[in-house]
Amino acid sequence: MVFSSLLFVFAFLALNLIAYFFVGTIKKRNIVLLAFSMVFYSWGGPKYLILLLGMTGVSWFTARKIEEKEEKKDKRKWIIAECVVMLGLLGIFKYTGFFLENIKLLTGFPSEIPEIVLPIGISFYTFQLLSYVIDVYRGEVKAQQKYWKLLLYSSLFHQCIAGPIVRYQTVAEEIEERKITYNDLADGIRRFSVGLAKKAILANSCASVADTLLPAGIEGLSGVPTANLWLGMAFYMLQIYLDFSAYSDMAIGMGRMVGFHYLENFNYPYMAQSIQDFWRRWHISLSTFFRDYVYIPLGGSRAGNWITVRNMLCVWGLTGLWHGASWNYVFWGLYMFLFLVGERFLYGEKLKKIPVAGHIYAIIVVFFGWVLFKFENVAELGTVLSGMFGGGHAFSNPETSIIFKNNLFLLAFSIIAVTPLGKNIRDLWYKMADTKRKVPYIMMFIDMVTPALLLILSTMALVGNSYNPFLYFQF
Amino acid sequence: MLRKAYEYKKRRKAKLFRNIGILLFFCVLLIGMVLGMIIPLRPTVSDQEKRELTKFPKIQEVSFLDGEYFKQVDAWYADTYPFRDELLAGNQAIKSLYGLHTEQIHGSVTGGDEIPDVIDGGSTTEIPSSGGDNGSEDPQNEENTPVQTSEADGETVSETEESTEAESSEPETIGEADIPNAGGVVADELKPQVQGSVYQDGSKAYALYYFSKNAADIYINAVANMTSKLDQTATVYNMLVPNSSNIQLSDEKIQELAISDARKATDYYYKSINNISGNKTKTIPIYDTLMQHKDEYIYFNTDHHWTALGAYYAYTDWAKVKGVNAHSLDQFEKMQFPGFLGSFYSTLQSEELKNNPDTIDAYVPMGTNTMEFTQTDGQTLKWDIINDVSNYKEGVKYSCFVAGDNPYSKIENPTITDGSSCVVIKESFGNAFIPFLVDHYQTIHIIDYRYYKENITSFVKENGIQDVLFVNNLDAISDVEMMNRLASIL
């Protein structure tokens, strides 16, 4: 089930909230959440539920063992076991095909590559469970004694299948005890409906324009004029942010409605001043995961320049690979690595001195990053890149200007949506009201009707929308 | 206002607005939930999209464990959500705000194959008959399908005549119930989609014509071969109908959209056919005639077909070639069916088209207005040649002509007794044309080559038919797969 489906919104979520508020105690509420989460996860294929239950079981067990053991040595054994099991399973389900394909390319064996279906959300919940056990190992958080409560953490439908990667620390206390205030409820509702509309209206529309301009397959792409490639990639760039951040918005919003406070996952990444800045704003829960569990344990940036570069290479190679079992994602990670190294050692300081230059630079680098990201097939990637700079493609065709005109306002609105403009206006309005000491009725009214209105608009969009997959589901 | 008083008032108001906001959201959510639960409210077909909606999956049909079943439940829930068409219309209104929509393109501007020059007459040029693969598309998705197949649940045959009366008492008959569920006709066929790319300029849309050399050569060989096979038995006439994009768009637009030159293409077809058949096929050059009338209402705005008026001009050309006198338009009784939103509208769903619906003029043949047709399931029905479609849904009104597209239909004109007969081999462009032929033959056989399964040459010989007339749209015969099918039954 995806958040942006009518069944989810009007059947699953509605029933979930009713059941949740109907039962009184926190324990019952947790049971409600767990039961709904089980149904939610099963919806994508009941057989993969076993994997989620099993991996949670292993983590629950090892974390308790780690806490029991006095000796560092013994603790270490268990944490290694945990990492081997978790990463092993992730590796088997996610990378076997990719690995064997490359072996086959090199050696000719094996002749047949098994097709392994990627269980939904495995990349996300594996990382959540890992972070939990490592945090227990580090003594930063106490091990959860109850299996079902840990399962609630790993399987909670808000974030189980497409992030954000919530740390156990963040919600440990709230699993045991949480309060829902009306302000939280209102914030959660607003966040959820904004996310839903962002996905159902903006991201899906951008996606359909991008798909029109960038047809699938090498044959289709080789005939696409230069201008269409640029325009198509621009829409794709908007789509991928709107899509993914919408999912995080909805997750954060639904959490807030029932008293969970997840950390932000995006902070207007397209406003970044550098690539380093971009990664502080894009999929924050993933970059902090790699920072805390890979980069810093390897020595971070304190052990000399070469070690730093090695550590960065590790992190960005892994970040790329995490996004998908395909070389283009690895290239994409390494591409980011190059610019990050450049910023750190070569031009980072200079860039900061020239106004706006940093922002333009970041946008351009990110833009071409998405080209790498979008095309898994190397031949397609080559066609698109060469086509973007002439490469035997016509400059434009009649479709170019027509599609541009047909989607002019969508483009403009989507661009505004990726900037903090709306948020800033709202904040400023409230502030001005405070200084003038006049109650901002208009803004309050807008805030009041927005969620309901967006829900209605999203419903209309979803009814007619067969096109709906979340991009980040494949990871 | 004092700071404290202001803070107090703001907090109180903020609370009020916040609580109403929460309430509003939950109201919408609850209404949505309740609506979603009222199964009887769920539509089974969408008029707007002209298709049957997803059905609730049966558990034994799809695998349960890998989530396929639930995926279909998801699809069913969203697809059949109550008030689907109204919600879709709302969404369409939002989408119209995405940009400037005076011009739109659906599909891609691919450009056609180059049209070879053919030298007139003389040598029989060898034309390869092999089929390549050029933009073939599922033939089932194309064109208007007969509405009458639909005339409810399959018990129709004998009741058709009564059903006309029944209709008048029950003007809403042509609704959801007429989605054919008998005879294995699937809902996909009901989609009056256009097969290729569509260009919309303001309130009128055009199907873009792209020449396919492979498809053309199959057609040419097939028609020429049939002429040879029927030498001394029957005369073969061939008429190719250009698309509105060729006739009514400006030269600059035609060039910009890389539309193939219909005149040159027609030349290629006609000359090649004659080169092979030794000038035995009678070709009917209607391009110039239509060009002369390009500013008249000869093509629909919201549909890819020509109007009866366009077909009438072509008919006068046919009459010249055949050597008979064409009737004048005012000799016919005229019927009008306003409010037609055709294939372009269902493809583009554009407001501009919706605001510019077509009116179908239909001319009732003088000799008779009765025909019979055989459906894909083999049932034979009696029908009106020009059928009153006033109460039909806006999207299917083109089926007023000769009962729409059926594998085989037959018209007997009781006022002619000379034994004259012809067979028309056509796709849906032929429908608007055939009524004008009625007053020239005792018997007209109509074959839609897309659905007919027998051999047509033997049919002509067995029935002693004198004239064979091909009436086909250039774009429709640019599909290799379809042309292979045509060639296989000639």
C-alpha cells in the first residue's frame, strides 16, 4: 500500500485513527498501531512479513545480549553477529543479482542469475534495526525488553517502507509514553495533507511530463531533441524531490498525529550553497546514518587528509550502492564524492566568497547527478548526456514549446514548492501580526481550511491517476 | 492593544481556528471513508474515460502471498471510487491550470517514412511485400465500436425493431447498460481512442498522419493482387481518405509537425497499385476535392473522422469515376445529432474541445433506411442505416452511420431491382460514406477488414458481386500489423 492511494487514506488511515483514538491506554494504542502496521506491511506481499519479523527478532535478541554482557569483548561478538546477519540478508535480497551479473560479465559464470524480489522497505528497516543495536552497543540507549515494542519500532507503517530512517533513540521514550496535544494533531494533519498534495498533485504531474519528454528505452531517447532532454530532466529533478520529501512529510505528519516526533528528513535541498550543504539537507536521516555509523567509526576527518578521503570514498560508495544495485548509483555516489572532496580541499572556501555562485554550482552539480541517477542503463545514460550537448540531436521539435507552454504554471509552481518561499511568507505574516498586535485572521483561516482542501484536491488527483509509484520504493 | 490582551486574544482565536481546522479535515476524511464503503455507489464503467473499471479481484485468480491480490484490491478501490467521473472532471479543471492549453500534442511527433516517387504507368515495379514493423498498435483500441452490440444483454436479435420503440419510452437506455457483456466484446474496444498522435489547436484537434512505407506496400500489393484475381469478374475501386491534419492545417504547421504529405502518399499508393494491376484498379482521387472544400465542415473538431459532408464530396468523385450521376445533398432527408464529443475529446479530455462539441449531420438514403449486420459473436441484427443516436452518450454518436463497425453488414435497397451489388471494404471512415452508395446498388455488402475473418475474393466470386470498393483512411492503413491482416483475407 502506498500513502498516496485512496485505499490508504480513506480506508486504512481513517480506520487506524478511529481505532487509535477509540482505545484509551497507551498499551492498547501501541497494539492498534502494531496490528495496523502488520496489515500495512502484508499488503505488499504477506510472505515478506516473515523477514521483517525475523530480522526484528534477531536484533531484539542481540541487543539484549549486548546489554547483558559485561565484557567489551563479548559485546563485540554479538554486535558483529548482528551486523553479519542484517547486512548479509540485505546483501542477499538486494545485491545478489547485481553481484552475480558482474561476476558473469567477468568470468562467464554463473550462466543463470536467480531473480530475487526485493522485499519492500528492507533497505530502510535494516538500517533502523542496525542503528538500534549499535546504539545499544554504544550504550546510548537501553535495549528494548519487549519484542513486540521493538517490532512496533521497526514495522511502524509511518516509516517502515520508505523512510525516514528513524533512530530508536528518537522514539524510545515515545513508544512507552506519549501525549497528543491539539497542536501536534493540527501540525500532523497539516504536514500529512501537504505531503499528500505534494505527491498526488505536483510530483505525479511532474513525473508525467518528465516521462513524456524522456521516453523509456534507448531507441526512444536517441530521437529526443536537446531542449526536451533538459526540460525533461528539470521536471525529473523537481519530481524526485517532491516525491520523496512528500513521503517524509506524510510519515512525519502521521507520526505527529499520534504523538511521535520524528526528525526532519529534508530541509529545502535545492537551496543548498554547496554539495556538502546539499547532503545536509537531502535525505538527512540517511546521511546522518552513514556519518554516525560509517564515517566517524572509520576515523572521520581527524586522522589526516588521506584517511579522510578514504573514509569519504567509503561513505559515498555505500550511499550510491544503497540507492540501488546498479552501477549508475555507484557512479552517482562517486560523482558526489568528487565534488565533496573538491569542496573540502580545493575550492570550498573560494566558493563561499562569491555570492550566489555556490547555489548555482550546487544546482548544476545536483542536476547532472540526477541524470546519472535516472538512467540505470549505461547506453541510455550516454545517449542522454551526449544529446544534452548537441550530440547529433535536433535542438527542439514542435512538442518542445507546446509541452513547455502546457505546463508552464506547473513548472513555476513546482519550483516555488521546492523553495521555502511559502513557509517564509507564512512565518513573516504571523510575525508581522505580532508586532502590529493584530490577530492574523486571514492567515489563520488559510491554515484552517488548507488541510481539508488539499485532501479533497488530492483525492481528485488520485482518482484519475493510474501513475503513482513512489520513486523511493525501489531502494 | 495591550500586549497581554493581544496575546490572550490571539491564543484564543488560534485555538478556535485550529480546532475547526482539525474538525474539517476529519470530516472530509470520514466522508471519504463512508463513501468508499458504500459499494452500490461504485461505478462499474466510466463515461468520461469510456472504459470498464477494474473489478474486485477473485481470490483464486491471483497469487495472494506476493501481494498481487492486494494490489488489485487497491486498484479496484481507487478505480471504482464513488463519483469517479465528477472527481475526474474536477481534476481536469485543476490540470487546465497547469499552463496554456491553446495547443496540445498527444503522442509524439515522429515523422513518417519518406514517400518514394513512382513513375506513372508502364513498367510493373517490383514492390516488396514484406512487412516491417512500423508503429503498429493494438487494433482493438482504435475507432468507434458498435454501440448496438451493446443494446443490452444479448437477447437482442429479434427485439431490435421493438427496441427502437422501447428507446423512445426510455430515453436513457444508452447508458452503462450498453457496455456489451455478451459476445465476448471487451471494454477496451469501447474506447474511441485515436491510434496515433493528436495535435490540438484551440477548439479543434487533428490526427497526425505519418506515412509507413512497409504498411503502404502491403496494402498496394494486396489491392492490386485482388484486382488481378477478380479480372473479368468485378471492378475494384480504391479510395484513400486523408486526415484532417493534411487538409485543414496550414502548410507551416504540417511541416512543423512533420506530417507526411497525403497527396504525395495517395499518388504513391494509386500509381503503384496501377503499375502492378496494369491500370485495372479504379482509383478515386478525392484529395483535391476535399482541399477545395477545406474551409467547410468536412471533418469533426473533436473526433478523427470526416463528417457526412466530407464523405459526400468524396462520393461525388466516386460517381464520376463510376460514371453515374451523384445525387444532390438536398435530395436526402437530413438528421442532426448535436453534442458529439469524439475520440479526440476522450484522448485529450480538454476543456476547449468540450466547449466545442460537434454536430453530426446524417443523410438518410432514399431507397431504404434498413440494414442488417452480423456482430463479432455471429448474431445478426436489423438496424437503421442512419440510426437516431440522440439519446446515445456523447462519445459514441459516430455510430449513427451503418451501425458502426461490424465484421459484416448488408443493405438491400428494394427500389433497385437490377441485381447490382457491391462490397465495401472499410474501416470506420467508410461508415459515413456508405449511406450515399445505398441508392446506387440493389445490394451492398459491408466488410470491416479488422474484424472479418473469411476470404473476401471468394466472397465476391460466390456472390457474383460486380463492384469492390475500398474506402480507407490513410492513417488507418499505415499500420503494418493491420495491413498484414487485410492482405490475409483478400
